[in-house]
Amino acid sequence: MKVLHINQSDIKGGAAIAGYRLHQGLLQHGINSRLLVGQKQTDDPLVEQVKRNRWLENQLQRLTHRAGFNYLNHTSSFNIPNHPFFQAADILNFHNLHNSYFNYLAIPRLTTQKPAIFTLHDMWSFTGHCAYSYDCKRWQTGCGHCPYPKSYPCIRHDSTSWEWKLKDWVYNHSNLTIVTPSQWLTKQAKASLLGRFSVHHIPYGIDTDAYKPLDSQLCRDTLGISQHKKILLFSAINLKDTRKGGDLLVKTLNQLPTTLKQDCVLLTLGNATHQLTSMVDMTVINLGHVSSDRLKAVVYSAADLFLFPTRADNLPLVLQESMACGTPMVSFDIGGVSDLVRPGLTGYLAQPDNMDDFCQGTIDLLHNNVERQVMGEHCRRIALDEYSLDLQAKRYQYLYQQVLDKR
């Protein structure tokens, strides 16, 4: 079986990392897996970058962007069938198609020649432009009059009704099978344009040998943090991204009792998190961008709690990583978060946007060492039982074979 993944990147971004992990899991099962990506970051010979006519696409973008259409300028997508990776493949696996490298109008041409799995990483595939619609339900009836035109990917002109219709036309002429990583996104997909296809729920897989509980004291020593401090962990690429809730984190931390803040250290991952130093009244240690799985496991294992104040999400990889390392989590009951943050079992799930609830959950868990330890054990067990990379690869392999046999 030969599988070709088409994705935004091999390792740049959450959807890219999720796709690349699947690629690695399939290789371990003897599946011939390759990737065509918008941006190649690794030296993996099984990954190649989509060849593009950048001059032509840049010229076309002046028109398409002004008209409110994202990605229709990428003419190179129609040339993918000429690539040796495509020609050798038995089946395609689309991932994130909305990162300035792919034209979704090419899907019918590609799937006429090869059957395809479409792994969703957010809502973009069935909305008029956005990756997350928040409280808007217009995607169920045709979009138009978009309440969030600046939501990623932003639009200059409201053509969401037309984009929704274009996607409807695309799916009417495509051969797709849908995969959703979270139970929440499964429900959304079935209620959307994609409901005409079969929809399968397969969670992301994680390498539970790379992400596993390590000795907390040794990890703290490695990071130079006192054994007597409580460590709160936070990860963000861009604090200005309201979806990730950096503003909610700041408000929550500033609400903590003064005595508790004095006993805590905020440990942060991500290039933008140095900004937090002047925004919260507590000790902050910024590690910046960390790509090493082993080092991230050290960070998770050192932490007492992982704080994730998201406003919209699918099945966040950072929560999976925290879970696999046995670190309890505090988050909001949003999207697919509840698949991972299970109240009283793996962490605390606050009401959406409720800072007081989020803050109180953080305080309660920080004060209860025994409960955190038990939750950490549950985290690890669930990661092994439900989210191993091996299990994900087996599920995809079975689905690939089903689709090929049907064809």
C-alpha cells in the first residue's frame, strides 16, 4: 500500500506535526508513506515540496484576495498529478489545505485518479472561510454576512456565501472519505457539507515512548527550578491570537492569591511567551520554541499543571503531550478539549470563557497534591490505551484498505 499525504508542512504547525506523526506511524507498520507539502522543514527524503509558479500565483492573488477568496490563486495544485509521488500512490490523504499552498478546486481532479482520505484539523473545509466559527452556525446553511471576517484565515471582502457554494461544488465532484480526530469535529462534519461522505473518528496518535513521565525532581534540576515551587506550564506561539486565550491566562494568573503566586513559577513554551514576563505578577521562565520531543517531555514532567485557556480547538496536540507525560490539565469545555481533559480524571474543565471557574480549578488542583498525582496516573493510562501512535496507524491502515477494496 502506497499512501501520499498532502499537507501544509512536514513539521511546521499543529496539523503538520499531526500528519507527520501519522506518516511515521505508518512507516513503522510497513506502509509506503510519502508527503507533498507546502513548506518542507526536515531533510526527510520521503517529503517533497509542492512545485509552484510563484510569479503567476502572486499576480493572481491580487485579484482573488481583493474579491475575498483565499487560495484560489494556487494554480500549481492542478499539476500535482504529474509528480512521481502522486503517480506512485494508491491512495491520497489530504490534511490541512488552507495554508497558502493549495487550491481546493483541484480536489476533484486529484480524486478522480486516486481515492482520498480527508483528515480534518479544524472547520475550514466546510465553512465560507474560517478555521473556527465560534458561535456562528451559518456554515450549516450557506454562510454569507460573516460575523468574523478577521478570523483566520481573514478575508478582505465577504464572499463567504460564494466560497461555501464552491466547496459544495467541489465535494459533489470528489471521491472523499472523511476522518475527524475529535468527537466534537465528527459531529460538526456530519452536520456540514461533508455529511454526504462517510465520516470516521480516528484520534491523533502520539509517541508514548518519547512522551512519557520522567523523574520530576531531575527535570526540575535540569531546568534550574526549585523543588519547593509549584510549576504552571503554558504554551503559545502568538499571545495576540485570541483563539489561544493568552489574554484569559493573564487575567487568571493575576487573580490567583498573592501567597499562591509567590509559591508558583510560570514555565512557558513558544516564541511569543516572553511577553508574559511584564504582564503577570509572578516568576516567569521562558524556554522559547522547543522542537525536541525529549526536551518537551522534560518540561511537561517538571510541571504540576498544564494551563490551556483556549477559545476554540479540535484535539490539541499539547494536551495529548501533557497527558502522555502524566501532567494534569486545566482548560475550557471547548471543541474537542473534553476528549482529553476529563473532569476529575485527567484535569479540570472550566466553563467556556469563565475566568473565575478556570482560576478556581487551578487553585483547587494546586492545593491538592494527592489528587494531582492520581490524575497524572489516569493521564498516562488513557494516553497508552487510547492515543498511541501504533493504534492510530492501525486504524488508518484499516480505513485505507476499506476504501481501496471498495474502489
